[in-house]
Amino acid sequence: MADELAGRVCIITGGAHGIGRAYATAFATRGARVVVADIDGSAARAVADQIEHDGGGALGLAVDVADSASCVAMAESTVARFGAIDVLIANAAMFATVAISRVAFDEISEEEWDRLMAVNVKGVWLSCRAVVPQMRLQGTGKIITIGSGTIFSGHPTRIHYVASKAAMIGFTRTLAREVGGDGITVNLLCPGSTLSEEAPDDATLAMRERDAVGRALARVQRPEDLIGPMVFLASSASDFMTGQTINVDGGKNLH
């Protein structure tokens, strides 16, 4: 099924690195026209250029999802280039590429807490707010928010990140109720600990190996493990599914 996304216009925030980049390239090979939106604009354009070099359709944009004007410009540029917005993957977050502190809850600075919430929570809201008007005009659209397996188990030394991802459950369910009448679905995909680093050092590899302990499928998770579920959520196969949470972590948390 190499063309299940044929012709669909898909915006992927945080699409220049890690799991986001894997989504972008995989969607392009399945026929989607991909907008790679990332705060790292040069990397976003590089990913888009590679997709176009390989025969796909893509646009790379520098986008700060925590900034309303930047999100509106993202939506406007997408419609100007491709004429539609069929899918939004609200993937941009502070965690790996934009690193966070791994410290006890009372050692996190207020500045870091506020910046993380601005990106991981407010940024999803602003991204959705920017694309929904076009989806309403079309009478159809798919929004996929991103959670984390950590919201089911808790994880010490990153309470701000876990809280921001837990917020996506309520956000997704509420938005699904609000836009369902417009033909728009909203679902949440929760990855487990994933080896998304582009040049992992030995310490990172060891950490991902430790995270695999306790999985029913006892191996390191990689970005490609998330492609199938994400394609499902973005394709017509999930048209009657909304407000739901899919956990993809190899059976670490049996949700």
C-alpha cells in the first residue's frame, strides 16, 4: 500500500529531525505532499529538498509553534503552495532535539517550565488553531497530536515534559468534540522511548536499551516503528475514529 496517502497535504511540525523527519520521508514515499515545519529552518528545507530530489512534493518552513503569527504563516504558505491542508501532525516539542533538563521537579527553573509548556502545549493549540479554518472550508481534515508512553507510567526527573504530554489527552478529546461536526478527526499517538537521536552516543544507546526492559516486545524502539500507526491515523482507514489514544511502545504500558 505505497499510495495510501496519495495527494494528501500533510504538515508535520518538528519535521526536520528525529521521529518527525521519519514521518516526513515515509509520508512522501506514500504519495503525500509534505510540509516540513521546524524551528530549525535550514534543516526543514534540507529535508524538503531531499524529498523533492527523490520525486516527491515538499515544502520546508521555519516555524516556531509557540508563536501565533508563525503558525498562521505556516498554514498560509501550505495553502498557497498545495491548495489544501489535509493532515496536521503536531509533533514539535521540547525533549530531544531541543533538550530539556533531567532533574527533580523542584530543581526545574520557572523559565524552562514556561518555555516547555509554550512549545509542547500552547504550540499544539496554536498549530491546530491555524489549520482548522482551512480544514473547515474543505469539510475534512485529520489532526494527530503526540503524547508519550511516560504519561501512563510517570517518569522521574522530567515532570514538566510528562505533564505537557498528559495534557494532550484532554486536549485531543475536547478538540475532537469541537470539530467533529466539521468532518475533522483528532487522535493522539503516544510513542514509547524511541531511539530518535541522529548520532546517539554510547550513553544514549545504553539508556534506550534500559528503556526496553519490561516491554512485551523486548527491543529498542526506532522511529520506523511509529510509521504504520501514524499512516493509519492520517489515512482514510481511520475516518470513523476520533478522540482516541494509541500507545505504541512495544507493550511497555498495556494501555
